Amino acid sequence: MRRIALALSLVLIAATAFAFVDRDEGLREMTLQRHRGEVTVLRDDRLIEVLDESGIQPGDRISTGSDGRAALRLEGQRRIELAPDSRVDLVDTASVAGIGGSLLGTAADGDDLSIGFGAVSARSGEGRFRVDLGTGSSRVGVYEGSALIASPGEAAERVERYFESEVAGNDRALQVRPLNVDESDAWDQIHLNDVLLLDERITKLGNGLATQLGGARPGSEYFSDLADGPVGFMDPYLERERVPDLLIGFTIARNTSSPLADAFDESFTYRGQGGRWGLIARIMSARENRLVAQLGRTIIDTGILAADASDGPGFGSGSRQAATNGTGASGNSGGSSPTDGPGSGENPPGGGGGGDPDPGAPPPEEKEGCSVRNPVECLKDPIGGVIGDDGLLGDDGLLP
């Protein structure tokens, strides 16, 4: 029921967000459109309340109230959306200066859009990026394409899709890291909805197995069997990372085109920077259908669900249970590039991989309380459940 409620809430938030975002498709150049709540324009010391649409010109200050949302179109394919409690000064026909709140800029066809704040500017000619303004620091995050952050006396910092950069003191861009995703944020819901759903699916599966294992932890022997080769590159992670994270990070790495060792290290580097697994999978271009199906298969391949966890092949005893509660930082180590192992299909050349479930296999019979929308219940007793001996999760390898 919690999963269904969460899915419904995501849909409702996204639907609400689309209701006020998609209205500006026909917005004329140099026009401001009120989506909801209070929207005002300050021009020559005269405050203008915007009830629907209004023309705008350089020198205008545009503000939204605590319940206000608005969109403005500059010249060409340059658009900016304003969240509640936001303010911008219109500099010219291609740029604004952010004063406060959150702004979403969209540029296309090479029409450079610039959003300045403090001594910094973020610009893009082909992309969608957000600027969240703070007093001590701000952030620039990118949903599509890329954006450049220009700081005084420094080379411009490029931020690619699914990444963000904090701007300290509003004058210096810091290290680029994965986007900090918030399910309650309307723009995240619109532009990262599929990422959030993928993250929920794979996290649910990983946590389900960890619950079954109790204090037992998979060791190098277990992962070596899956990889059909040595996995010494995992040694720094085995005791300090949570069991779900080990399983998810390993499975993501197997489903990229990079060598397994490099991809595994990369996944935990992003994880250490605060990235969600669904976003990490997208950043690393993991094959998502295979990822979900293979994670389910990996759970079955442990052999742990039909036996006491301490008797599972390649598993440690409960003496390491305390480590399951740690988060751990990412480490970097070298290693070989083993291929996938038994039960996981064939690898593409030079990287991870894994076979898809047999598309001709009959759908598994669901038992009471167990369904593709509640995989944790299935893990408690996989016999006859939706995750069967073939690791099947759905005809396309995804949880519907």
C-alpha cells in the first residue's frame, strides 16, 4: 500500500506541475505569463500586478509571491520559469539577474540564455537548467544538455546533464556532483520522474534482500562467482558499505559498457557524492531493463532465500552486522575487468552485461501479498512468487 500511495502522490505532483508549466508553449517573445498566485512587475517605481499575461522590458523586476508561479519568454527560444518567492531583474533580451528563489531556464536552437547571480552567471544555448539562489551559496543543476558557470578570474565550469555545482559565496563554482533530487520538488518530478521510479524499484529490491540476510553479508567469493573472475577491486567496499548498496552498485556496473572494476568504482564515487542509485544508473548509461531484471536474478542466485543466511555460499556471519548500518565513503582501487558469471547471460565486449529474462517464459504466478508492485513480500518466500528461479520480473524486465 505504501508503494501505491507513493506512486499516486508522484503522479499527482507531476500532474499539478505540468498544469502550470505547459501553458507557456505559445508565449510570445518578451512576455510574462502568470501561472498561479501573486505575480508582479516593478517598473519605474510602479508596481504592476499580473493577472494573466504582460509585456516585459529590460529594467523590469519580476516577482512571485509565496504561492506564485510564472514563466517568461525572452527573445528567440529563451524561457525562464519562476518558483514561489522568486525575483529576477530583466537585464536584456537574453539574460536576467537572479535576486532570490528558484529559476528554471530553457534554451534551444543555440539562443544563449544567461542567468546571473552575484558575480557568477550560468548560461546555456541548448539545455534546461535550474538555479537555486541562497544568501551564502547557490546551486546550478542541469536536467538536459549542459550549462557553463562563469566565475571571475576562473575558467568556466561545465555542468553536464544530471549534475549540479554549488556556487560558494555566489562567486566561485565548486566540484560538480550528481543532482540532489527531491521528490517533493515540482521540477524534479517533471524532469526526473523516470529516474525516481527506477530508483524506487532498485532500492526496494536491494533492501528486500538485505532484510532477508539479517546480519549476513556477501563476501568476495559470492561476487567472484557472479562475475566469473576475481573481484579484488571490491575489497575496500565489502565491510564498510551497506549490503543493498553493494548489490545495486555491482549490478549497475555489470550493465554498463565500461570494465567492471572501473564502473564499480565510478558508481560508488557518485554514491559518495550523494547520488541516488536511479540517477547513478542513468549517468552511467546502464541498461535499465537488464539492471532491474538482473538485480532480481542476483537475489535468487544468492541461494540464501531457501536456507539460513549463515549457510549461504560466499556469505559472512553476523559478526559484521554493524557494518550493514554504515554508509561509508567511496574508495578507488584498481582491478581486473571480469565478465559476467553463470546465470547472468553474456557480456558485451570489454564490459559488464547480463542476459535478459527469457521473453517466452510464462508469467510467474503471484501469491497473496506478493506482486511486482511489492517485491519485498515476494522475497520472503520466492516459491511461486513473482521473482522465480529465472529471475523474471516482467516481460520487459521491469516492474510494471
